[in-house]
Amino acid sequence: MRKTMLMAAAAVALAGATAQAAAPRFEAARAAEAARGASPFESYESSASAFMWTDKMVYQPGEKLSLWWTVRKQDDTNPYTVVAYRINNQTGEKTFVSTQGASTEPKDIFGNKLGDFFVVRMPSGEGQKLIGPDSLFGEAVGEIPEEYGMHTLVVQFRDYTGARVVKSLYAKIGVVRGTREIAGPQNGDATWTNDWLWTLSGTVVWRSGMLTIEPGTFVFGLPGSNPAAALLITRNARIHASGTQSRPIIMTSSLPAGQRKAGDWGGLALLGKAITNWPTGEGALEGLASGEDTAYGGQDDDHDCGTLRYVRVEYAGAEFQPNEELNAITWGGCGTKTVAEYLQVRYGLDDNFEWFGGSSNGKYLVSLYAQDDHIDWQIGWRGMLQHVLAVAGDDGSNRGVEADNNERGFDLAPRSDPRVWNMTIVGTEKATRDEGSSVAGIWLRRGTGGRINNAIVTNYYQNGLEVRDAATTTAIANNELQIDGLMLWNNGRNADKANTIEGQSNALAQPWLRGETGIAERVFVQDPMLRRPLSYSDPDHRPAFGSPALQPVWSQPPDNGFFDQWASWVGAFGNIEWTEEWCDFIQEEDIIIN
């Protein structure tokens, strides 16, 4: 059977030729290349960047979807077998798709059964059509079944044997009965199920009770709503939005793929009763009228605002008033019982993640393509973060971290004093949207305290780290602001600055980073050797083999019930890619609909 596979060049070429020019074409691997992958003791990784998308994200039964991919093979010459399928994430049932149609029997993309898979090289092309009219697989396999909930379209590049997955591409879709529009103030308990599309018309304020959102549910913000579409959980209500790796909850724009942008809708805000450093003890959410609905703060540092787990928030940050936008996700005065883990924000017009006071924590956070800041804290926030990725993207962002105590009183108590471990910040050489050169990977000001541990900052337009004022240098001298583990590399792209502490930071930060004042340990200017940090739509931010980020020199977090003490590296990643499947890195400009 293997001999048959290795002689299949003509059949593979035919499979590509039967579709129009937009469909991918495959080349059969030579026998020697295929044999290289035959040993059970040999494995390989792909250097290629590849991603795929559908014409929209939510369908009803009987509709037909279209699917495209882009593959940039780089220098990948490995031999592969290729499998494509749709999985019903509720049941686990798979439907394999190929040039021969759809089947519940495992087949490769050319319709060959297990044991007879063709061995091919990875193709290369932009916006190639896999499903739909004039595509590789045709239009019929794209018909949506009457199986409600989230489904995932998967393409796997497997090794010669078909037994090992080398690289996977994912596209999440929802199959729904119809649309349910939510508007105005809400009270009491409610559940948003994944068999309906939920749309936000205007600002939806949850005043009491529990809002539960099922795994795999899609929530659309409607652009052009007045006031802007947003979901606000007041301090007298809670949210339980707990998705899974296979069924994330996706809150996004209602516009078609390729037409969405930052600020299409407002975002998500959770307000609580934990301690802030406002002199009155309470503040009001930025961008909205002051009142009980927008108030946050109190005296309960354990207050539970709810749970966000495996949630994506995309294209948020709409203006409510001139120059006043809502952040994509906001926690205002939330306490320690609040859960926030496995969260992704993509294309926020304002900040992607922001904490106003309180003591809530966050873990496994991904911030992409923010138009303002990625991670922002102020008003006496005292929470913990671990495993944080922030990527500026081609459009540029302002700051990776913007850290304040309180702009109306730099020494107000309690001082902002978070504990941050394992963070990677990747910038861009392009100028920012509205801050010019007043940006940095980590921007510390207005008397913030805190501990930043095991962080990487690379490729930022301006400096990797800046200290902005005397109040913050005083916090450093008093050991209220500390660093243990910092790797800076290739920042200052606006002026080709040197890879030295002086070239990677500003004058106020340099004595600290050199160890002349305060506490700053394990500060290195060194290449972290990230694998593909600038392949934006399909990056890999893990350190490569031999990276200093993986050396046994870094401190480890305390085993306090929150931190993962086994994270012994600098940066957001060790060897495990924890963003697999549930995250979407695609830049909107890379989406081609034809």
C-alpha cells in the first residue's frame, strides 16, 4: 500500500486541477522524504504559518458555508498526510471531508482510507478555497446539518504514517435555531444556550441574579447601536460564562468576516464590591453615566463578580461619548472569588484588559492587536496574573502594560500592588494609533507598586520598559515595585536602539534595572529566541530549543493556590502551546473572501 501512495503524483495533481485556480494544489512527496517520517522514533515540527476561516461564524441548518485557508510554508519540506473534518463539539462525532465528498469513515483529503493516505508536501498559497463553489472539496460538503451548538472545522497535517499530528488548523462555527436579541436592563437568573445566537442591542445591564452562558455560545454586539452594544454585570449580579477548550464562548462583532474592526461594539464589564483607593471607596465605570448601574467598589475583597473561562471578546471598544470607549473586558472592584482564566481579547479599540481596583486574578490571558493598551491596571488593584501574552500586530498598539496607582492621587492607598508572573509582550516597529513615541512594552507610572516576574518584552516601537515619574521611582526605592526576571530584546524599533539596558529602557528606569536602587533581579538583555512571534495570524511564541528563556536560572512563583509553580521559565510559554484551538490569532486584513 505504501508503494501505491508514493506513486500517486499524478492523482494528487489531478485532485488540485479539478478545482479552480483558487483551490490549493499539492505535490507528492518523494519516497526518500516519506521514508524519513516512517521511523516511530523520529518526529518533526512544522515551520509553516497556516490558518483558515469561514465566510461567517454562525449558521442555521441547510445553509452552506465557505472555507478558505492561507498556507505560508516557509522552509517546510516535510512529508505529510492531510486530514480534514468537521467535529460536533457537543457529541464528538466527526464528518471527514475530501475531494470525494463527506464520510464518517476516516479518510484523507483525497478520499483515501486509513492505510492508503497520500503523502504530500505542504502547499503554499493565500486565500485558497477549501469548501464552497469552485473549491477543493466542493460546495455540497459545506451544508450545515441540523445539529445545534458549536462545531469545529479542522485540517490536520499528519506525519507519513498518519498517526501523529504535526500541525492543526481550526475554525469555530455555531449552528443555531435563530437569533434572540437582548436589550435594556435585565433582572434575575437567565441562561443563554448555544443553540441560539444572542445579540446585544444597546447596553445590556444585568442588575440582579446570575447570567449563565453555555459553552460554545456566540454573542454578537450590533455595530451602530445607540448607546453602544455592551454587556454590563453590576455589583449586585454575577455572570457564569464557562466555556471549554473545544467550546469557547465567543463575543464578537455581527459584521461579516473581513469587514470587522476594533470598536464595532462596546465590550464586557464586571463590577464588584472589593476595595479600591478612591477616597469615597467607590468609582464609576468610564464611558457611562454615573449611577448605581455603573458603580464599583466597597469593602468586600472576596467579592465574587462571576466566572469567565474560555471566553473570547473581539472587535470591542466602541465609543459611548467622544474619546470615551469601553475596554474589551473590564473588572471594576472585583474580588478574589472572581474567576478569569483562558481569556482572549482581539482588536479592542481601547484597552483589551483593565482592572480598576479590587483584588481579582487572571490566568492564561491573550491580548491581540489592541488599539490602546493590552494590560492596564489602576485604582489600587492588588490581584495576581500568570501566563499572559500581549501582541501588538501590524497596526501597532500603545503599551503592553500600562500600570498606574491613581491619576488623581499617586500615593492613594491601598496602592496598586499586583503580582504578575510569566508574561510575553511582542511589539511592532510601527507607530501607535494616538500616543506617538510615548509608549513602551511596560509603562510604569503614577506611583504604582507591584511585582513583575519572568517577563519578556521584545520588538516594541519605543523602549521595552519605562518608569515615568518621581512617585514611581519612590515606590521602587521603597521596594514597593520590584522585578525578578526580565528579558528585553530588540525594543526601540523606532530608532534602532542598542540591545543594552540603556538602549532598552528610559533614564528613570536604568538605575533600577542595573541594580543600583530598589530590587531588580535577573534582568537580561538577550534574545529569547521565540519561534515565530511575528507570523501574526499563526504565530508561535514558545521559546525555541536552546533559548535562554528555558534555562534553569529563573525564579518560580509561590505555591499559594493560584500560581502554577511548575512554570520555571521566563515568558508566557514553556514547551506547551496553551492557546491551541480555543484562540484565534487571524488578523482581519489576512482574511480573503472570494
